[in-house]
Amino acid sequence: MLMTSWLRLLARRLSFLNRSGRRRPRRRQRPSSLQGSLSLERLEDRVLLSALTVNSTLDNTTSDAVLTLREAVAVVNDGDVSDGIAGLGGRMLSAGELAQIGGKDPLGTNDSIGFDSALDGTPILLDGATLGDISVTADVVIVGNGKADTIIDAQNASRIFNVSGVDVDLTLDSLTLQNGQTVNENGGAILSTATGNSTLSIVDSRLTGNSATVSNAAYNADGGAIYAEYSHVDISDSTLTDNTAYRHGGAVAAENGNVAITDSTLTGNTTTTGSGGAVFADDGMVTVIDSTLSGNVADESGGAIYVIDGSVTVTGSQFVENAALSSRGGGIFAKDGMVSVEHSTFSGNTAGVDGGAIFSGEGNVTIANSQLSDNHAQGDKGGAVYSRGGVVTVTGSTLSGNSAGRGGGAIYFDLGNLTIINAQLSGNSAGARGGAIYSERSPVHVVNSTIVLNTSDDRGGGISAEDVTVQNSIIALNTAVIDETDIRADTLTIDHSLIGDNTGTSLAEDQTGASGSFVGTALNPIDPLLGPLKNNGGLVETHALLAGSLAIDSGDNSLAVDATNANAALTTDGRGGFFARISNTIVDMGAFEVQTFDPALLVVDNATDEFDGDLSDGDRSLREVIALANAIAGANTITFDSSIDGSTILLTMGQMTISEDVTITGNGSVNTIIDAQSSSRIFDITSDVGDVSITGMTLQNGFVFNADGGAIRSLQTGTLSITDSTLNGNTAAGDDGRGGAIAIGSYGASGIALNVTGSLLASNIAGEYGGAIYASDAAVSITDSTLTDNHANEDLDASGGALFIRGDNATITGSTLSGNTAIDHGGAIRASQDAYGTLSIQSSTLKGNQASSGGAVDVLYGDVQITGSTLADNIASGRGGAIELLQTNLTITDSTLRDNSATGSGGAVYSGSFTATTSISGSTFRGNQSLNGRGGAVNVESGEVTISDSVFDDNSTGDGFGGAVSVDDEITVLRSTFSNNTAMGDRVEGGALHATSDVTVIDSLFSGNSAIGEEAHGGAIYSEGSDVTIINSTLTGNSVNGDDARGGGVYGDS
């Protein structure tokens, strides 16, 4: 085997030997750790591995010349081939099989299995119905050639792997496990009951469509993809999608073992009757780092994660639109254990009862530097967080737009205590008490926080609790239907705070702050003068204090402390990083501190992705400088110091949000490189932004799942300009993934534009629409750019291999679109426009693109104008080798369409039913073919066609109608040449031209065209039941060939 492959296997083995705490290092760190290990290890001390190579997709244990996966695992389990293999019925290996294990006999220790590249892309179909699952009883690393190349498919007939024994490690790397299924048993794809210090590791792999089912309701089945008992589960750089468990753990169920999830995506997993839509853990720790859990559904509790008698730690991750349908914890359910959330986002999660995002019973909850938005507890309490019997601490975080059917729109807690520090609670709502916070029997302590715009249908629009202490905070602009607009409390203590409305409290009005606090009334409420909730720099959204706010410089420095940390002084405001807690000598009330920054600091001079609060020269990261730009109102410019030229900025903290107009100018695409390492999007541009310009940069390896914009998502209201830049290897994966590199606009928006100039967009992927670009109601201009090797390739409706446009104009000038593909419509471009939208292609080349329909271009509605361009070598497996149109007017001028092909109609152009006009002038159609449809070059089903000053040469159809052109309407040909076109089939009509209505030919030449078939009519022209008018034209050398051959030049069927 290749030396690089051997080193790769050795690296993985060394990671086992040196594993600390049973947790693998992150995949991207392996090269450095490998180098260190090798440099310290003497040659004579190394453990050299014997690798087995699977070279057959069969599933058997037959003595033959090939080695199957089942046989390879059996060899590893046995460890000695000298006297036969127990897993193979005791037989000896054949000579051919021995060749795949290095010809060694006895084998000794074999713990790595690879796959011959000749198998790439062909699934290994397990015969589980006959042979059962594959038993693993010894350490083994099974390394595929990539998720798309090495696919193990159990065909819904059995589980895939069954791991047992003591201290057994199974690692699955770079492969796909799919369609594993158990009935009345656990673990649809993998069951591990190995005890001792055993670990199941899933690396850079995909587990999809696996299920643990039951034959009737008397049985239970856990772990749709994985069930582990007494084993640790380590998942990294992997995707677990659409797995199902009848009871617990739609993707993973673990008992008496830890689960670690790193740089991974778990989405669309479900439980039919139980809990833990993605992960269920009993008596173990669950750790989630830099991962996304979205769209998972549990019938009971824990839409994404359910943990009992264990802890949950979440860092740098996203929990999006998970659901606990009938019970608690839309994102996380934890009982008798700690929940810790840091630098993470919970949005759109729902619970049927309590805890829209998080439910905790009898355990502490810590939320730091995180955003919890639009989560819902539909039936009861705690729109974002429900806690009973524990300590809840929220610091530097924002909870907004959450709702509860009853109490605690954002937070409900009981039998514990709650501390809120540097936090924003905004726009939450409750059907009963506590629009933001509801505490039944526990104290609430609020420090330097902002609680505004919350709503209660009962009492306490902001807070409802027995005992409330408020320091350096703003509680205002809340509403309550019954009483106590801002605060309902039996005991209320405030110090240097702003209370907008004292209704229902014992607080005396104080409009001037004489008492240290500002207190308004129902008749004279105090407006704290806040900006909208947005990213003002930092890690979460905040309400900025506007000029004239009473909260500015009105706090007490001695109160700006962390009560949960020995009253240590707060160093930052709610944004974290370099945003100081005290500016201008006196602390502000609320979570936001007003401060100014020098625009000269907007220079990136540190290639490390960090947000450490240090803005000194040599330590300003891109993330920090973008946060600065967000904090400085108005348009700003970010540049890069030449000292970091060529140093790739590797993102480790997720996407960067842009919330102000900005120009980001790199030092060239080879010098300024931002790499998201396939872990996150790169830039997220909010709706607050007008114009953003990105110049001279490379954006690569951005990644989102079932979301928009792998590298850039823009909701801005102005123009996004990409100039002299490269966007490469970005992905919007999943059936709902749109815009592999860029997604801009939204349905019904206006005034939005995307301009791409002098740039390269290559090897980007979208699961649904727009392999490189998705634009919704946004005008698109692409100039002097190249879009190549982009793909829309997951959903059955995946369209627009390079570009998907919805509802607006698009202009492509001087550009090349090549090698792009789509499963459905538009290998390069798919446009679904309104009736007045125009796609204009000027001086451009569209070559080698492929799709089902419209190999290069597919348009619904509006107009298409192609000028001075070349469309060549495009392929459609359906209609329109280069172009497919429906209800769309087409104008082609001074262009060349050559060597395009369609299996259906329209080798180059297909225009479908509904009246539209087609105009072709000064253009050449050569070598196009429709294999089984009409019109070797052009097929128009409805609408008048005009062809002038053009050449149609060597086009062909295999369906017999119009070797060059087939029209189901009137056609006029002026000053044009039709030569050497061919129509073939059983019934053939028109070697060059087929029409079902009037044909007019003026000053034109038809030469060497032929109709070949059993019934061959009209070697040059065929007209059905209409007038044929030929003026000052030449028809020569045309022919018909067949049993019923008529009209070598013209045939009119009246």
C-alpha cells in the first residue's frame, strides 16, 4: 500500500495508544501530533501494522480469491490465520484472500481494514437476512475512502456491526453506514456491549437511514444508529441524519458510558415513542463541541439530547429547531445532572410542555456567552429554560423572542436560585406570569442586565418572583395584562438601576436619579432609549444605549461584580472580548457599555481566530476587528497587515456576524485566506446592514446543514459585492441546503443586489438550490468571473448547479460557467423569475454543465437574452441540452451553441408549452443532438420563432422530428443556412426543420440535410397542415431514406 496510507493508519493507531481520557484529538490537529509522536519513538519500538484490504462488494465468507468486509473483520477477530478462522467456519484462507492481508501466515496482530479504490462509489450490500450483522470482538480501525465512496448498506435487513468483548475499540473512519435495521433490538447500525475501557469512534463518516424498530408495542428498541452499553462513544467530523428509534435515542443511545460529539452534525433523527431525538444517555456525560443538532424530534422529552444521571456540556454549538413533542426540553432534557452551555446558539426549539430549549431537574444550569432565541414551551413554563431544584447562572448571554404557554417566557425556575449577569432578556412572552422570568419559590439576582420588551398575559411583564434584587440594571418597556408591568415581587431591592414603570411595586417615583436609581410610573414611564436588538460587536446581540439615555454613566462600579465568583469585578460588558465593563470611569446600567474605538484599529494583524479582549498591535484577529466594525456606527473599512500574508485564518469559534456596512479588503486571494474547516459558515450578514464589500480574499470550507449560505449568508438590505476573490469548497448540505458559497435575499424583499466581479467560485456544493449562489428576490450581476465544478446534488429537486435565482434580474458578463451539475434543473443556472425578470448572458461561456433538464440554463417565466456567448458540451438527461425554458421569451444573438445533447427534446434549446417568443440571430448551432426527442438543436412547443442570419449545421435527432429545429407554431427563417442536419427514427419529419404551423423561408440555404426512417418525409423541411412559403432560397442535396420516403426537399402534410 502507499506510504501515505500506511502513515495515516499508523497515526490512528498511535492515537489509541496515547489516548488521554478516552477522547480523540480533533481531526485537524492530527498532523502535528503525529509528527511529535514519530520524532520521539525509536524505530525498534514501533508497532507496525498489517493492513487488510477489502476488494469485493460482496457479503460472504466463501473461500475464493477476494476478501470481503465480513471476512476481513473475522480475520481481525481471530488474530491468527494459521489454523483457520473461527468466524469463517474454521476454514483456512485461500491464496487470493491471503494476498489481501499481506500474505502473512500466521497473521499476528491485524487491526486496520481498508478498501480497494476500485470499489469506490459501489455500495457493499450486506446479506444480513442470511448472515446477520458483522461481529467485532477485537480492536479494529476500518478506514474507508470517503463518505461518498465507501458505503456499507444493510438494506434494512439487519444491523451492520455488533461489538462485544472487553476493552474493544472500534473506529469507523471515512465511510457511510446506511439502512441498518433491527427489530425488537437496540442499535440499528451499531450495537456495542463491549465492557471495560472500550470506545466506539466515528470519524469523518455518515450514518443515515438506520432504524431500531419493533414488531409490536410490547417491545422496545433504542439507538436508531448506535446503541452502546458500558462503552464510550466518540463522534467527530461526522453526520448522523434521518435515523429513527422506536423508543430512545433517534441517532445514539448510551448507557453507562460517555458520549462526545465534536465538529459533527446530527439532524433529522427521531424517536417514535421515547426521548432523545438525537442522543439519549443514561448515567454518562454528554459533550458537544463545535457541532450542530437540528431538526431532531423526540415524541417525549429531549428533542435533541436526553440525559439522566449525567451531565451535558455544550461549547461552540448550535441547537436549531429540535422538538420534544409531548413533554420537556426541546433542545436538552437533563435530570440529576449539570447543564453547561457556552458560546452556543439555541433557536427555534420547541417543547410540548416545559423548557423550550433546556429542561433541567435537580441540577445546576450555566449559560455563558450564548444566544437563546425563538424557543417555545407550548404547554407550560420556561420558553427557553426550565429549572427545578438547582442553581441557574446566566452571564453574557441574550434570551430573546422565547415564549411559554404559561409562566416564564424566557426562564422558569423553582427551588433554587437564579443569577443574571451582563445579560439581555428581550421580547419574550408568557401566557401567565413573568414575561421574561418566573420564579415560584426562589430568589432572583440581576446584575448589569437589560430586561426589556417582554410581555406577560398575567403579572410581571419583566420578572415575577418572591425575592428580587436588581443592581446596575435596566428593567423597562415590559407589559403585563393584569398588573405589575415591569416587576412583580414580594420583596424587591434595587440599587443604581432603571425601572421604567413601578406599577405594583413599593418603589417611589424617581425621575432624576436622586436615590441612585431611576423609577418611572404608569403615567410617567421612563424610556431607557435603546437601540434595536442586534449585533453591536461581540458574541451575542445587544440593545445599545442611545445618546441621552439615563442609563449612561449612572451605575455603581462597586456593584459591577460577579456574585457567583466571590464578587470579582466584571471586566467586560455583555458583548465580552475587548468591550470593557467600565468606560469613561463610571459603569453604565444594563448589559451594554457605551464606549468609542479608533477606526485605525480596523487592521487584522493576527491570523489566530480569537476573541480575547486584546487589541494591541499584533493581536487583532479578524473576529475581533469585525466586532469592532460592528460597534462603530456607519460604514467602515477592514484591512489586513502584510505580516500575516499567506497565513490561513482557521476559524475555530464559528461564523462571524456582520451588522454594519463594511468593506473588507484582503491582500489578494493567495495571501488572505479564511478557512472555516467545514465546521461553520464564515460570514453572516444581518438585515441591519446596507452594503458590504469583500475584496481580495479566499473564503473556503464553509459549512452549514439544511441552512443557507455555506460561506456567506446575507439578509442585508443593500448590495453585497465580491471582487477579485475566491470562494472554494464551501457547502450548504442537506435537502434544504441553499447557496453552497453565497445565499442572499429573502422572499418578498426588494432593493437587494449581489455583484460578483473578477472572482472564482469553485467546488461549492448545495444540497438543494444554488451550488455556488442562491439569490432570492435579489438582483445578481456576475462579471469577468469563473464558476466551475459547483454542484446542487442532494435533494431530488436540487437545481442550479452554480447559480439559483428566484424572482429578480440577473446579468452574466464576460464569465465562464463550466463543469457545474444539478440533479434536477439547470446544470449551471436555474432561474425562477417573475413575469418581468430577465436573465442576460453576455460575452460568456457555459461549457460542460449537466442536469436532468437544462444542461446549462433552466428558466421559468420572464425573459432570457444571450449575446455574444458560447454554450458548448452541456448535457441534459431530459430536455434542453443547453437551455430549457417554460413560459419564457428567448433571444439569442451572435452566439454559438455546439455539441450540446439532450436525451429528450431540444439538443441545445427546449422551450416548453405556453406562448412565448423565440428569436435567434447571427448565431451558430452545430453538432447538437436530441437522442430521443424532437429538435436536434431547437425544440419549441408553443410560440412564434424567428431565425435570422444564422447557421444550423450537423445537428441531429433520434426521435424523427426536426434534425435541427422542431416548432409547434409559426416559424420564419431569414438569411440563414441549414446544412448536414439529420433526423432519424421510425417516423421522420423534417431532416432540418419540422413545423406544425406556417413556415416562411427567405434568402436562405438548406443543403445536405436528411430524413432517415421507415416513414421519412421532408429531407429539408416538413410542415404539417399549414402554408410553406419559400422566397429567394436554395434547397440542394437534401434527401429522404426509408420504405415510405417522400419530399426530398420539402414535404407539406395537409
